[in-house]
Amino acid sequence: MILANMRGLQMHGFINRGLQSFVHDFYGARKWEETCVAANFPFYSFETLVHYENDVTKRLLETLSVVLERTSEEILEDFGTYVVTDERLSGIRRLLRFGGETYVDFLMSLEDFSARFKVSMPFLEVPKLHLEARPGNLYAVHCEYAMPGYAPVLLGLLRAMADDYGALVTIEHHTKLKGPVQRDRFDIRLHEERWQRPAEIRRLVVT
Amino acid sequence: MRAGSLALDVAQNENYLRFSTSMIDSFMPMHILVGLDGQILHVGPTFRKFQERKSFVGRNLFKVLVFRQNKPLATIDDLAANTGSVLKAHLINGSVGGLRGNCVTLPDKQGYLLNFGLGPNLYGVVNRFGLKASDFSSSDPTAELLCMTEMQSFLLNESVRLNQRLDGAKRSAEARASRDPLTGLGNRRLLADYLQRLQARESSSFALLHIDLDKFKNINDAFGHSAGDAVLQEVARVLQVETRPDDVLARLGGDEFVAVLGHVDNIAQIQTLADRLIEKISTPVIFGNFSCQVGASIGGVLFDRTWTLDPHYILEEADKLLYAAKDKGRGFAIVQALAKPEGHL
């Protein structure tokens, strides 16, 4: 029944609610409230499982950019980092780490991830990811998503996961719009796979 | 021709295919090979992660695993009798429970091959041992299952939170819808609901007082609306102090108030209360530098709740008496028992 009700749900609720937690945790409740007032929202809290129009997310990002005095790209990239480092969202990091022992394993598993999310939430529009291994320790992650402008989240996520695996990488982000669909490419150069000790995965207590 | 002869060999001899342990490791990373004496000969790489200090290899199978079958399974002969059935087991060291698997006899009857899956404990075991996708056979949907479990618990949490928020919002919307925001008393809707529900309550008589402020308009004109609001709030406070907690108070908008008093049958008693209300309401209210004085007129009716009365009828009757009181001059209260309406015995 839930699936039927949620068919065609975009990720706006997830993004809006996620940005809310991120701003709340990193900049404080007052900055968040200030943002809601400035954006003219009739509320202070978003819901993950509620449908919001694209314009709401757009207005949220534009207002955040003014209130926090940072570009939308910077905010989204930090948000991507937050998604994999915040303790309350540790499930996402655990899932990503499940992909393998090394950062390259993780990159290899990214393709499967969008497919797995599709299995878990068939109603949700998630980005399509594709990995291309090139000579010289270069990896290109191709991302295709119907909602343009959100790719910096993936950039933040890729960088944070490199830290998590203790890998030393440099990432360049290229973007182009093809019709309504945005295509992003992340060129990842792997300088050293074990540059640092990988971060510990906090294990859950088995009950 | 070679492929053809292989096909023939496979068809004629069930035991033709031979696998090395490393092949089996990759296909079945949670398997155990045991000899005919029950000694563990080899353990798959994922199963090996469950051993604590002592290696599983070389130990007796029944010193490592406890089987949970309908009939006891504690010897190699019991195991032989269970080939082909579902095996349920847990590790004696307590680290992994809920294992599910099966057991086959090796070719030439040299021992047994057992293969396990994590069953319903998958999620806990993966977290406890930090297992990765590579610890499972690639044909195994474990990764998909884990992803679904995580998403499901996340969505369930979000959904529970949303429901709680909606429930809270609904309650406060309901409370706001039947309350007068200025005084916190009930509003016209709450009063109508209450009078309607009176019909279903225990038998006793009720009184309804309709209170109208005198000269209230002067306060607003002379001292402004916030002074008027302060007076209305003070009137609400007086009503709350002078009535009992079970009595119902409402502001009908403007400077009109209603009090419904339960368990009263004495006209004189009600008259006394009404007169006291007028006296208290007429006490000047200090607002900033101003002394704001209003008065009140009251029309009151006493009625028996066993009469099925239209709430509008009760209010209208009280209203008539209120206007009679106003006609007498300001600051009077007229209280009467309501005549039994026609059709009632």
C-alpha cells in the first residue's frame, strides 16, 4: 500500500529534510529558522516522506546560500560529506562500506548501489551511476539524474568515503546538461589506496 | 568431441565433477568439510571469520556447532541421517546463531560437506563481524537484503515520526478550533457541542447564563483595543474563579460570554452567583495608566437536561432574559426556570 502511494516520489523530501538536519547540526537551530523565514516557508520542518515541489528545494538552496554566505555547490558538497559521516545516518555509511575492503572496491560497487536502492525503493527516482576504469589509476564515475544541480552531493560523498577508506585521491567534477537530464562525471585519481588507516566501522551490538 | 565426451562422462557418472577446496570456498564461503570421524577438515573463508582464538579446523564438529533439529543431532551418524534436510544450528561460542544450511555426503563416502547461510540473523552478524559483499557468494542476494533492511528501518522511523507529528498537529488544531484564542475559554462551536452532548449525560438540571458586558465599546474607543483585550481576559479570569471546574465557559465573540453550570436546581443560588459575577466584572481593571471599568448584564435559564432541547432554543431563551435585564437598566441579572416545552410531560 505504501509503495502504491509513493509511486513517482522524487527525492525532494529526503533532500529537504536532510539539508534541514545538516544546517541544524552544523550551523545551529537559529540559522535554520532564519532560513525558513527568509525563504517564506510557512513551517520550520520538512518531512522525508512528503512530496514537495522542485521549486521548494530550489528556494531552500538559494536562501541557504544567502544565509550561510556560501555557494549552493559548497553547501551540497558538505551535505554529501555529512550524509556519510553523521552518526544518525550510519546505516548509509555501513551500506557503502559493505561494498568492499578498499576504495576501489567501493567505487566498483557504486553501480550496484543505485540498482539496490531501486530494489529497496522502487518508487524513488535515484541517480544512475556508472563506473569506468581508465589507465593510470584513474576512475570516472558517470552520474545521470533527472534532477539537475545535485551532483555536488555525490562529490562530497565520494570525498568523504575516500577519507573513510584512508585513500588519497583527487576528484575533478565535470558537468553538462543534455536536454532535461544532467550528466555529471567525476574523474577520480587514486594516488594512494592506503594512505591512512581506514576509519573503524562502529559495530552494532547483536541482540 | 571433447565437450561431447565430457557430457557423456557427466551423464554416466554423478561423481565425475571434482572441485578443489578453493573452488568451493568461492562458491560456498560458509561451508564446513568434516571427515567420517566428525573432525573438521576445512572451513570456508567467511565461516572462518567466526572463529575466536582457536581454529575450527581439527576440532570435532559437535564441539563447534550445536544443531537444533527435532531429533537430537550429536554424532556423525545422526548427521548422515539428516543429509537432505534443513539444518538449524548455532555456534557454541555464542557468536553466531540462527544458521541455516544443509549437508551432503562426499563422493566415495569419505565425509560430509555442510553449507550454511546466516538466516534471519544476517543483519546482526554482518555488523558484528564487519562482513563485506565479498564475504558472500556473488550469486547471493545478501547485499540487496541488507540494503532493503536499512532502507526499511529508515523509512519506518521516518514514518513513525511523521505520524506522531501529524497526530500532535491534529490535536492542537482541534483544540484551537474549539477555543477562543484571546481568553482560552471555549468558543461558540464548543458550546454548541457541549449543549448537544448534555442530552446524553446523567439526570440533573443545568443553568445557562448569558453574560453581556456593558459599556465595553467605550473601553476600546477610549483606551484602544489592547485595553479591551485586557478587560476581556480579566472577565474570563473572573468567570473561571467564580465557577466550578466542571462548568463550561465560552466566549461567543465580541463581549458576549456564556457559562453552563451543572448540578444546580435552586433559582436563588443562581441569582446570587449572577449578581456576584456582575459585581466582580464591574471592578475596574488597571491597564497601564488607565482604569478600565465595564459592567455586565446577565440573562439566565434553569432547565432540566431530561428535556430534549435544541441548544439554540436554550440560548434564545437566555438571550430574551438578557435583553429584559438590559431594559431594566444596566447591571442586572434576570434568572428564570425554563418552561417545559410543549410535547414534554
